[in-house]
Amino acid sequence: MTRIDFYILQSDQHHQGDIFACRLAEKAHRAGMRVLLAVDDRQRAEQLDALLWTFREDSFLPHAPQGDEQRAAVEINCGEEPGPHHGLLINLCSEVPGWFSRFERLAEIVVQQPQALERSRSRFGHFRNRGYPLQSHRIGN
């Protein structure tokens, strides 16, 4: 069963959530896990792609858009089927992808904005009612 982690940031900026997603992807990659970052559209995927190159000066995180001819340890998904992925899904979408349960872990990143908080509360209750193992992590600035 998929383990679901909610990372609750103190920031109210979505950009900080994206930076945290990059850090989380890097940590999972270093632990040997394949990572899929899910976003709503191509524009957001391009923004995340650029951020993965620049979020830390001393870091290189091999990544690519999902569906590229190359397979990368970290891939960015824009709604496609996830293919052979099954490690960590970092969900940055407005909805939870229907195929999330094929992953070992799902990460939900929560910023302090009313709409994001309401969405995460709803998701937490949905997952809890279905018996998924849940963890919440408060992340300081």
C-alpha cells in the first residue's frame, strides 16, 4: 500500500513548495529511488525543469520530461501514464493522479495558502478513510 507523506511548509509561496520538491527529489535520488514529479501542464513542467537545474549551486540532479527518449532518475509528468515508475511520486498537481497507488510513496507538499490548505485537508481525510498509512511533517523555513 502506498505510504503518503504530507510536507507542511511554513511559507505561503508556491515557489517555495517547488524548491522543497526539488530538495525532496534530490534526497530520494541519493537514496536510490526513482522519482516522478507530477504537474498540471507543460508550462509548469518547463518551470520545474529550469528549477531542477538551479535550485542549488552545488547540485546536479539528472532529470528529464517523462516521455523523452531518455530515461532519467527524476522525471517530470504532465498527466501521462507513469510508465515503469513505482518509487516516489511528488504530486504538484491540483488533483491527485488516479494512478498514484502504484507508487511506493506519495509526497504532498502543502504551502500556507487557503486553497492549498483546504485541498490538503480534503486529501488527508480521503486517504485516511481508505486506510493509507499517513505521515505529516512540519518543515521550517
